[in-house]
Amino acid sequence: MSEVSAATAERVQRVVEKMGYVKNLTAAALSSQRSGLVGAVLSNIFSASPSQPDVEINPFYGEFLLLLDRELQPTGSTLCLYTGREETFVNFLLERNLDGAILVGIVAKELPPVLERRESRLVFFDSFLQHRVYMRVQTDELKGGGMAADYLIAQGRKHLVFVGGAVRDLPSNIPAVRFEGASRVCDQSGLRLMLIEESTSFEGGRRAARRVLDLKADGVVAAADVMAAGLIRGLQEAGAKVPDDVAVVGYDDLPLARMISPPLTTVRQGLPEKVQAAVELLKDGEKGEVRIIKPHLVVRESA
């Protein structure tokens, strides 16, 4: 097929502008075999109970989606979001002609073979599942949890508590691995890391404050910044001073960490770098490829 001349292209452009032509994405997908859609699966972030309509959502998810959309825009792809239950997300993937999908925090041990047969390009994000076909991006959570505990110990704190959700029930989830990293560092220093399990939310952290004081803890590693923010509020309401009485270290380094008082010392998990890596894997990643992002400690006033 010969190339379109400049004059012809100019005439076509004038007609397009006059007629208000809009590209038919369905037709383009049929011809190119690409839909331009990338799925983001954020399972179980809403309560399954209809009696709890006002669910507190971790601000991590909003930050993740904004970063992901920003990374996808230059590629010409559009974000397609799923926030249902983990056991039903497969239908979401199969019913849409997605170019690929990023699955956040998936803990199910096996995905249906139908996904592998369709050669779906999937990236596990913040998940410890191993798979020979699908790709994975995560922070070195063991190291990050250890950094938080090590910093508190270096500050002279002797009675440390980890506050996080579902650590015992789901030993391969993100809070559990962060707890394991902190626990190893405490063991090496001859200290015992105490554990308080609460929901990963502001109110969960706030509820944990009284138990932190009952345990006479002087240092806390929170599994997420949103928990740390609630914990600080709860400690202050109980009359405790942060960091004089209890030092608090969070995890994530979301914008929230700079907004609370005192500003939060936290472990930066490298969310922008992780999102960028996930998009790169969707485009050019090899089967089974894994990207591990290094965490960094950000020192502010809460510890």
C-alpha cells in the first residue's frame, strides 16, 4: 500500500475536523488485536457487609491508581478498575479484552488454568505468589520491616510493638512479612517484638493506642502510614506524647505522612518506582520476571 500524500492527509484532516470524527476504539481493537485497556484488580478493599456502607479505604490505593494512570497515559492505554472480591476477579479478566492487568495483593494460591491458556499478561503487585508465567513487583518487605525496628532500637527504645492486620492468619501477606523483618532485627538485638493485630485503617490504629500503652511500649512499628496516623491520634487522646513517650514509625511514605502532627517517620516503599516497573513488565516483561524495589527510611518527628 502506497503512503498517503501530504495533500491527501491534509484533506482528510479537514474532513475529520468538520465532521467531528471520533476514533472507534472497538474497531481499532479488532484490527490491531489490542484493546488499549489495562486492568487494575484491587480485591477485598471494601467490606462485604451491607451493614457497613461507609468503609474506610487506605489512601495507599488512591495514590497507587493515580500513579498507575499517569504511567499508562503515555502508552495510549486506559485504566480499567476492579474492586470486587478476590474469588470473582477472574470473570473480570476473562470478560474484557484487556491487554494486561496488575493484580494488587492477591493471596489466592492458584489462578484458574484458563488464564494461563489465554496467555494473559498479568503482573502481581505486592503479592508473594510464585508463578512461572506471570510477573511480579514488590518492595523488599523483610528489609523494610527490619529498617523500622532497627531505627527504633538505635534510638534507645527497648519495648517495641508491631501494629498490623491479619499477621497470624495470613503469613504470606504484606503486614506479616513486614512483621517478620522487624521481629528478626529485634531477635538479633535480644529484644522481643510484641504484636497487636488490628485492621489496616486509621480507626484500627486509633483502637490499638490503648493496648500499646497497656503494654508499656516505647516504640511502635505500624504496618502502614494510615495505621500510624490513627495510632498517633489515639496516643495523643490518651495523654501520651509522641515521640517522647512512644516513638512511632509507619510504612509507605504516602503524602499523609507529611500532613499529620508530628510528621511521620516512615519506611518509603518506593511506590512510584514499583508502578513504573509494573507498567514496564506489562509491556516488555519476560515470563516469571520479578522486580524487587529497595525501601528507604525517611526520618521525621514521630521517631
